[in-house]
Amino acid sequence: MPEPTEPQQPQHPQKPQQQPPSEWITDLSRLKAFTNPLRMQLYRLLYLAGTATASQLGEQVDQAPSLVSYHLRKLAEHGFVTEAATQSGDARERWWQVSSEEGWSFRESDLSGTPEGAAAVGAVSRSLVDSRAAQYRSYLDQSSAWGSEWTDAAFTAEWLLDLTAAELAELGGELQELSRRWRERGKAARAAGATEGREHVSVHVYGFPFRP
């Protein structure tokens, strides 16, 4: 999505403790919309595309446009995507876009108070981890095709910190603001036509407690 930070995505969805984005999920029925992996994939692709039709997205996920259209309508019912202005001369084509560039987010404590809620939170969280891992494995498999400029710029890192829960939440908020600043910079550059050498970039950051 780039998930879409996301993305934060994109399609990259996250679970910050402070400063929730506009798509802050507190309704379990909304979160359950993403327990279907295909919907997660479609949301990420639509975030990156800006606008797209069911047929265009269907080609990318190798699914029939009718099935893709069904899942897009389900996402629209929960407010994650919305119809976009027609981008072609064919008025019969239905174009879609994500509802918010800020993506969506949720906090586990808001949704996991019941067995059903805990199951949905676990399913969506694991789906996110799986899709991000698959995306990174795909990059590793294709890294030689990107050339040294991109492979030298790409990074992966792990930092081991001693923090309180409040400090971890503050760190998450700072990272969110940092990613927003870089997203706006890239968006402004594309709007100005500065697309030379510019690619979609996915940044995955995790912060969680552990005991060795």
C-alpha cells in the first residue's frame, strides 16, 4: 500500500495509541471487513493506484471483475472506499478510490473484549504481518533487478529499546508524523511532475514489548 502506509497503509495500516487518523476503527463489523485477505489486497492496490476500476484491479489479483466489484462494494459499505469520478469516456465504468489518504487504524483494546472481537483482531493482525512479509520476500527475490542504487538505499533494521508503554506510544506517534511528512513530500513532487527515479516505497515498522 504501499500499504497503503500503507498504506499508514498503506495500505499501510497500523495501531497507534495516540492521534488516531480519520479512519479509526472502533466498530467490530468494520474491522471484520478486512478478515477477507482479498479485500486487504484490493485496498492496498487501490491506495497505490489512486483510482481504478474493478476490471483493472481484477487483472492485478487474477480475479473476475464481478468478484472484485463485490468486494469493493463491501468495503464501500464500511466506509473504506468510495466511488471516484470517471477517468475515461466510458460512463458505464465504475471507478473507485480509498476514502482517506490517512488509511485506517485500530487499537486492540477497543475491539478484543469478546471472543469474536479477539478472533477478528488476531486474524487481521496476522493477515497484515503475512502480507508485509510476502511483500518483502518478493523484493528480496527481485532485488537484483532493481540495481545497486535501490538495493543500497533499501534498509532493514531492528532496535532494542527500554521503554514504558507511554513512551512506546509516543514513539509510534513520532514515527507516524515522520511518515506523513515524507508521504506529503512524495505527493507534492508527483503533482509537480518530478517523477523521474520515483518509485512506490514500502516502510514497515513494528514496536512491541518482549521478554528475553
